[in-house]
Amino acid sequence: MSQLKLSKQGWSNQTVFILAAVGSAVGLGNIWKFPYITGENGGGAFVLVYLACVLLIGIPVLLSEIALGRAGGANPVQGMANLAHEHRANPLWFLLGLNGVLAGALILSFYTVIAGWGVAYFYESVKGVFQALTPDEVGAHFKTFLANPYELLFWHTVVSIFTVLVVAKGVKSGIERAISWMMPGLFLILLVLLGYAATTGYFAQSFSFLFSPDFSKLSWQAVLTAMGHAFFTLSIGLGTMMVYGSYISQKYSIVRAGMWIAFADTLVALMAGLVIFSIVFANGLEPGAGPGLLFQTLPIAFGQMGGGWFFGSLFFALVVMAALSSAISLIEPAVSWFEQNWGIQRLKAAWILGGLIWLIGIGSVLSFNDWSGVHFLGERNFFESVDFITANIMLPLGGLLMSIFVAWVFDDATRAEQIGLSPRMMKWYLLDLRWLAPVAILIVFATNLVAAESVWFMVAIALTAYAAYVLNAMRKAG
Ligand code: PHE
């Protein structure tokens, strides 16, 4: 691949970049996934491991990924090819970009399904459905909802079209403006809900569930999930932050942006967790209820609190918007790759990719009803398998390779220029990036690779790498 710096400077200013990156980071991962995986994995100890992963692995990888994006100056595939060329590294580094493009598409395939639940719940909140339901009925209502594949498919389609329409228009005009009021809005609503949670009488129990660690409840699988989630929630390891980084100018401070992203993201997750578990305990619900947790708890609060109709509708509207700003960032690596490397117009690229991703998403739609008993990876259904492969394997793998590139392939001058840390901080950062982060990721991997089902994953990686190799060879020949 020849060297092409293709990304034009996209963001109007640094604040907009931070907002867009926060918009990408804050999403279903914080409000939907974090609470339910915390519930499934027993609470406090899991949260502690997750926080450690954010701090020790997440933030350093985040800074590295943005730096790689800016230095590479293009979509993740081309950007990595550029960097490999510039630093005389193996040209196969472009595979790292490809891993990201694929992971983004796979995540989006179920992301739109879950965001679809959010849209459906927004619609029902506005209609006042939850005002008429008792806490028990809220749970039953959700089960009935999931049992109908056509309804899920409908909402999945709505979100997919919506995502494509925004991305097709270009990230800048639509997203920039929307995000600047959405994120503060979401935060405010969460504060109101936190106030409500305090009135349930179970706030303290919720707090101790989240923050008192009981390590006997922690398994290696949970550690892998925590690490995977740190990647997922910060939107790192797949190239989102790389593309977004490719749109920023040389004078922006990556460190400042990175701190804001990590701070906002973690705060929203913890707030959502506090709110949801207060309601869970107050109503005698099960914290380990799984993916439906958010949808079985919050409507109870909205059905009972003063102004519940208003806040409920607003809350689900914001969930949808938070999801949308993440959805866009999930498809952006692929769209920019199609646009920059294959000469496909953004509009067309967005529709083609959106269509493919929608198709894969049908597997996740069915995972909650007709295919709920069909196992793909080990005991996992389709949705669980895609979630596992992306969050627990592809993203950490991507993050591992990104840290290796910045830590070992970049020279000191490039690193200093891109990351811009003080010499003392740089020493710590490098130490972390060179030893702690990769070794931690590898250990967690190694422990989990022992599981037989990972054989399939290895086969999949090998096939993907081979396909990429052939594709690249064909392009060179043609
Ligand atoms: N960070 C997003 C969330 O928490 C999901 C996401 C992952 C978005 C990776 C982009 C890239 O919902």
C-alpha cells in the first residue's frame, strides 16, 4: 500500500473533538451493559477490576490510539499502513486496522438491536404505557416484547436506517451539533434519577453492591469481561478513536482529551449503576438478570415517581441519542475506509455497510426468541457470541497491538510529539505501555484461551488474516 494521508481535518476545534469522542464512549456500554455485567459478575470486585483496567490499560491505550490516528492521518487500515511504511515496520500492520473495521461492524450489528429496544421503550414511555404497569408487570412486559422477533426487527431496522442517514451526511455537521447538548442532557437526567434512587431507601445497599469487593465472587472469566468492557466502554481497540484522531490537528492535546473522555465515561457508568441497583433492590429484583436489566428496572421507577412520564420519555430519548452517537462512531472506521481506499462515495458506503451490518444483526434479533437455544460459541447464543468475540477478544487484541506499536515502533521523537506528556509522565506511560498493559492483556488472554471454544476463534482469526492478505494482494495486482 502506498502512503496516503487522506483524512482532511474534520473537527472545528478541540472541544468538538472531545465531545464527539465522549459521544462515542458514552453509550449503551455505560447505561445498559455496565450495570448488567456488574450484576452478573457479583458487583464490587468486578467493578474494582474494571476501574483498574480503565486506569492502567484503558487510558494508556486510548492515548496511544488517538496518537496513532493523528500520526497515521487516514482511516485505520490506511493509517496503519502509512505508519508501518513511515517507521519501516512490517506492512502487515494494516491488519490491525482491518481487525478494527471488522470489530466495529460486528459490534454495531447488535448495538442497533439493543438501541432498538431503547427506541421502543421511548415510544412506549411517551404513550404512558409504564404509568399503567405494576413492577411485576414491567418485567412481564419486557419478556413479551423480546418474544416477538418481528417487533425487534422493526426497531433494529429503524435504528439502522437512522445511523446510516447520519453517517451518510458526514460526521461533522450532524454529530457535532447534536452531541453538544445531548451529553449534558443525559448527565442531568441521570442526576435526577440519582435523586430518585436516594428516595428508594436502597441507595446504601446499591452503593455497597458496587463498591464493596468480595473477591470470592470473581472468576477469570469475569476478569476478562471487565477488561473487555474497559475497551468497549472507552471505544478503544478498534479504530474509532483512530479515525476521530485522524481528524484533529497537530496542536490539540491528546492527553487532555483522553482524560475528559475517560472521566465522563466512568462517571456515567457508575451513576447508571447506582440508579439501577437501587431500583433493583427496592423491588426485590435479580441483579444478575442479564441484558434486560435496564429495561426491567427503570420503567418501574418511571411508573411510580412524580413526573415519571416526563423523565421516562426523556431518559429513553437520551439513551437512544447516546447510542446513536456511539453507533455512528462504530461504522465510521469502515465508512472512511470504503471512502478513502475504495473510492466509494460516503453515501453509498454508508448504505452498503449499513445493509450488511443490519443483516448480521438479525442473528442477534433472533437470539432473544427463536434462536435463544441455538449455540454458536460454546454455550453462547448468536448475540452472546458476537459480543464475546468483539469485546473480549478483538478489542483487547487491537489494544494490545496498538500499545506495541506506540511503545516499540514509534521513536521517542514521534511519541513525544504526538502524546505530549512531561518527560516524567512519559516514563510512567511508556513503562505501562511496554510492560504492564501488554502483559496484563496477554495473561488474561492466555488464561481464557485454555477454553476449548477459543479454537474456533483462532480459526476465525487465521481465516480473516488470510482473506485480508488475498484482498490486499488482489488490489495490488489490479
Ligand atoms: N463505547 C460505546 C459504548 O459504551 C461502544 C463503542 C465501542 C463505540 C467501540 C465505538 C467503538 O456504548
